[in-house]
Amino acid sequence: MAMLNWSTYQSLPPLRSYAAALEHWEKTIPIRGDVDGTKPVGRRDQKWLAIYVRDTDKAVCIGSTWNKDRQKALLAYHPDGRVAIEQHISASCRERIQRIAGLNINRHYNEDWVHALSHVDGEEVIGLYPLKIRYNNPRKAVFILRPHDTPIYLNPVPTYKHTINRQEKAKLTKQYKPFLDYVEAMSKLSADPTQFSQWSKESMDNPRLPVADYEQRKVLLVGMPNRWADEGAQEFTKLIDSGDAESWYKAMIWLSNGHWRKLLSEAKTDITHMVHQQHRDVLFTKERVDAGKCVQDRYGRYFR
């Protein structure tokens, strides 16, 4: 019986496309002495999961070796770029699919959902798609279906990384430093030495922002959008760029929303996040990461 442990899944290669699967099949040498010429996907001592090319449609398939007819594979990579799941999947199958194809499969109320890139009406759409299982015959093929039962073939979600433009970040820091200095000065002017607490991370260098009463909030914050939405970030940076004291005071009150006194360190973090969100087009460079070796840096985990 095959042991499904951590090393088993780590030995499975990331195959994100038909070209990658075909190349892996061509480079893999059949197991010596095997009458069927089995080519293992991962470790050579685990020949229960094989990779082969199907004669009927020339799809590169990954499936169990005990499935002799090889017509229903666990994963099928078609020459036109489609990736399909063709078998009933169990918990161990979900782990294999997630490792090999990069399809993120979630269980929700005993149903499987896949977060993947799909071709719908000729367009590429990223979303959640249900894995519909035929309960009357669990051995029958599992298709990716839309509500009107049209098969959808899924591809792995493209992997991207975001590189920070350090020069643009330095410019933004210099541009918005006067407002940060203004918020810090107003916080220290309104600080109450008797209210400092070691449990709330409040100190002489990290006071809280000034608070506005109900009437001021009613006048200043009426009709303001959600601060964390794109419209909110746009309105917030617009107030800062205006440069007048009234707009800066309104932006500072908006930071804490007037209901509680936000710490200065938290306010600086929020300001940085909203500025980066508003200027993300020039601050971040989006790059497509090809499938291959898995690497990890301080910002995330990618496949290269």
C-alpha cells in the first residue's frame, strides 16, 4: 500500500501546462522491468501514480496505474491548453491535484470548489467553480460544470509576483512626509501624560491622535466613502495633496473615524497603506512567474 506522507507530495513536480507535462513525460524513463512501461510522476519507487499520453486525444494524463483502460485520468492536459479533472477525487487526490496542477481545491458543505482560470465563452475568467460529482455512479467522470451543465476545463491560476519600485517609494515617502509630520505634531500636542499605558503600546513617542466630538464628525465625515476602498484611498490622498490645514485636519480625523483615539504608529501604517494603494500602478511591477522550482522570499512563495 502506498504511503501518502509529506515527502510523497513534495516529490510530485509542478506541471502547470500541457508543454510542461509533455516535457516531463518525455524526460521520464520507464521503470525497468515493468511490462507496461510505466513512467512515474514523482519518485521512482512510487509507481502507483503514472504519467502517460492517451492515444485517443493525445492528452498528457496523470492517473493511477491500476486504471488499465487509461480513459479516465486524474488530470488530463489537452494540447489546446485545457486542464481537466476526470475522476472522482478523494482527500489524497485533492492533495495531488493541488501539488501538481496548482489548482486550489476547497471543501465546503461536502462539495469541492476549485479556484482556477477557466475559459468561458472564449474568455479567460478566474473564479470559484464547483466539482460536480455524479452520486449515482461515483466512478463516472467528474467534470467542471456551470449551472447549465456545460463542461468547463480549468487551468491553474497564473502566479504573479509584485516587485517594489524603490525609487518611486522613496519619492512617495518624501512627498507625504509633511502630512506625517503634521499628524505626529498634532498627536503630541493633544497627548495626555496621565493616560499613557504600557498595555496599549502608548508612550511619549507613540501618543494617540486627537479626537473630534460628534458635531465635528457630523460635519467633516458626512458622505465620505469607505476608507479602504479605491474611492476612499483616492479621496484620502486628494485631501493630503491639497496642502491646506483644513483638509489635513479632516484627513487626520478620518483616520481614526472619530470614535476612538488611534495610536500614532497605527495611523502611520494606515497612511502608508492607502498611499501605496492609490499609487500601486507606479509603485509595483507585476510579473508573471512561470512554473518550475518553488522559491520563497519575504513577500511570498512563488514557483519559478
